[in-house]
Amino acid sequence: MSVYQALVHHIHESPVLEGAVLLGFGLVFVLFFRRLGLGATLGYLVAGAVVGPQLLGLVSGAESKIVAAELGITLLLFIVGLELNPSRLWRMKTEIFGLGLAQVMLCGLAITGIVALAAGFSWQAAVALGLPLALSSTAQVLPMLQSSGRMRTPFGERAFSILLFQDLSIVPLITVIAAMSRNPADAGGPPGWQLGLYTVAAIVGLILAGRFLLRPLFRLIGNLGEREMFVFAALFTVAASAAVMELLGLSTALGAFIAGVMLADTPYRHELEADVEPFRSILLGLFFLSVGMLLDLSAIAERPFFVVGMALALIATKAAIITAIGAAMRMPWRQALALGLLLSQGGEFGFVLFAQAQQGLLIAPEAASLFGAIITVSMATTPFLMSATRRIRQQPIADSQERDGPTSDGANALIVGYGRFGQTVGQMLIAQNIPVTLIDTDIEMIDVAGEFGAKVYYGDGTRLDMLRQAGAAEAELILFCIDGDQITPELLTSVAEAFPKASVFVRAYDRRAVIKLAGAPMEYAVREVLESAVAMARRALLSVGVDGPDIDRAEDLYRKNDRERLRAQIDAGDIRAAREVMLRQDQREERVT
């Protein structure tokens, strides 16, 4: 036995050493690929391939590791669910069942045809291979959306809607493959309609459990003030919801997502998200390391042109179809192209469905291994594609409308939105010699401001990458002065996590906006017309002969009632709460006496 073989044997005998080697290789390769601007996913995949049995052979047991690491996908969907309260999810129903259904059906049919023509498989085998390839990688796409700050944008919602429908389609795809099975042992399995009923029953059960079990549980833990119990309960929630779905033969990630949605509008959402996030990151990294270890390099070496050709055909087909669907849904063509490229890879659920097809004797183990390699290769190309096409996908600004984007110039304050509200805020800060960076998307306003000597940068200040580029990491103040109801608690949470040094101030459109933003991490939110309305009321009272002390008393009474009412509305989450506190005409005599 050589020294190297003895070292490998020693590592295999020690789970601690094996774990240290795996994490060490992952760390080095991720740092290297991050440095190249290619993202962490590709680094994990390459690290897994290098350290796995196909090359260095330092780590073994990829199959067992990927089973444990799949909990990372489950945690990811739980966190996504926490960010989507039921009302927002209902608002996305058209995208989920419109975009999602069209993508799965059209891509599945097209790829099935390509597999049948290119490889000469039977139609059953082509269906068993083609339909799973229509699914994309939730584990790869969602972190890319989150890191770029686009998860809560219309583009991010469309991408997530497709991914969510793909998760929902796991049950029908399992049913299709089971119906075609040639394995006599599968004859006693549940029929498709029964799996459908299981799905509906499981979803309803999880919704009821979330409302009547989980919420009281977290309320009890919150009253105890035990943070470690929050972590324990959060992991239990994810594991239990996933276990219920797995017991019924359904998608574990879907179960965790529903549990997250049920807790999305509770006061514990941010705490849960913070507690689960570290576990999600570690397990998701381990998942991609395991996928890299499972990459069958010998299958690629035996038929390299087929693997590369099929991977390119898969990417081109999905990108073209999803781009066309996006254009049909009236997306700008650049956004539609970005959506197509982002979802062009094969997904992790393909491995699961290939294993079932192999168990059903629809495909040989060699075919499952070969198409598993195709999925991995397609996943590896996504960071390259998104990087190489960045210039094409970015919306150009016409020469006549070209404006500078924000840059980090060491300003203490970032003002997002430089309309009539933002101008007043900015002028007061400048009067105190506080350097400000101004950001807006209104070309005409930027030009007018320039005529008055104000340098306003063009950009969407609700995007984390744009804020970072403008110097938010060093700023002491971030002031959202945007018109309308555009600021969400999710955005403020992301800003607070990304830029903890800055104090965040928000212009709230109205009372409902203040109630919605309650509990979000910010220094202060002001209703945009409150102070001007109070100023007008004071002048009106003065004009009818009310003296100064009485005007002050009237204002104090109003502000006291307003605070009490707002506090009650926030606690109840209802604009109609505490109506009895409002000042009414029939109370006038009472107050006078």
C-alpha cells in the first residue's frame, strides 16, 4: 500500500478527517471561483468532483451525504416561505399556474422529443428522462436571486413562481413514471389520483398545523425568551413538515415551504429566518459538494460529445422556450432572456426521478448516470452564462438619456428617491454639511436637479447591489424617500442584514404602510403627509382666533390619540382597530365641559 493510499484509507476511517477535508476543499474552491466572479455553486461542484472518488478519492459515501444535504434545499424553501405571506402568494397565483405550467409542459415535451431523437430511446424511457430535465435547480437559482437582491423584484417573483410550480409538479411526474413502470414490485403502489389526494390533504394539514399548533408553540417560546429553543423549534418545524411529505411520497421541500408561509405573517418570522439561515448555507454547500462527488467522469470520458451536446441542447431548448413564454407574458425581451438563461439548467430533482425510473426498469443504470452527468454539467454552466450575457441582459439607456450610475464616494447618507420629499430631506442634511449620495430612476427629474446643481445618480435604490455600489456599506444613513407603497418589510430586513452600520429611515405612504412596516428593522418611519396636515390644522385654528396654548393642547390631544390608535392597529394588524379612540364630533361637548 502506497503512502497516498494509506492516507486515503486513514481519512475514510475518520468521519472528522473526512469532513475537514471536504469542507477545506469546498472553502478553497469557493473562494477561488468567487474571486473569478463565477459564484459559489460552481466552486462547490468542482470541489466535490476533485475530492470525490472519480479523482483524488479522499472522500467517499457521496450518496449518503447528499441525502443529508438535501435538508439544505428544504431549509431554503422554508426561508423562502417565510418571506411570502399568504396574501402575497395568492397575488402570484397567475405567475405560478400560468408561467409555471407553461414552462413545465412545453420544456418537458420538447426535451422528451430531443432525447428520443438523439439517443434512440423508447418513448417510455424518453419521457422518464425528458420530463425531469424540464425542472430547474431551486438550490442554485434561489441563492443567486437572493445574493443579487432580486428575490423580491417582479423578475425574482416570476423566477420563483416557475420554481414553485416545478416543486408542485413532482407529484404528477412521479405518477407518470410509476404508471409506466415495468417493475412488478411497483404494481402495488398508490395510483396517481391517490397521490393527488395525499398532496391536497398534506397541504391542508400543514396549514392547519401552522395556524393552530406552530403559532401557539412559538408564542410560548417567545414568552420564555430562550433563543436556543427558537433554533430547536425552527429545525423541528422544517424536519417535521418535510417528514410528513416524505412519508406520503411527496416533495419534502414543498412541505417546508408551506410551513414557512404559515409563519410568514407572525412576529417570529425574522427570528426564525436568522436562526435557520446558517444551517441552510452549510447544508446547501454540502449538497453541491455531494453532487460534484456523484459526477460520473467516466461516463463523460466515454461519451464526451454526447454529454456536452445534450447539455448544450438542454440549455438552449429551455432558454429559448422560457424566453418565449416570458415574452408572451409581456416581459421586456431582456428580462425574458435573463429568465430563460437563469432557469436553463437541469435540477436536483432530476436525480430523484432518474432513480425512480431506474427502479421502474424504464432506463438502465448507465443511462441514469449519463443523464445525471448532463444535469451536473448544465448546472455548472449557469454562472458562466449569467456572467457572459450580463451586457446583453442589462437594459441600455439611450445616448440622449445616458446617466451616471451610483458610485461609492464616501457620503455619510444615501437618499433613495429625490422627488419633493427627498429634496427636502437632502437639503436639510446638506445644510448641516452632511455628504449625501442621491439616487433616482426619473430621468426628467435627474436633468432638472442637475440644472440646480444637484448630482443625482440613476439607479433602482431598492436593489441591494445598487445600494452596495453607491456605498451603503460605509454609509451611516439610508433614507428611502420613494413615493408610493414600494418599501416592504422584506426589503428593510435585507438592507439591515447587508448594511448593519447604517440607520434606515422610511417615507411611509399612509397609515396602512406604517402598520405593514411595524417590526421591520428601521430607525424611523414617517407618514408623508402627517406633519404638513398638522401644520395646516394649526394655521386654520389660528385663523379662527384660537390662541397658542389651546392650539398646542389640540395638537397634543390629537397626537396622543393617534399614537394609541396606531399602536392598537399594529398589535391587531387591522386598520379598523381602536376606532373608539378617534376624536369625533359627538365628543365635542364632553371635551369642552
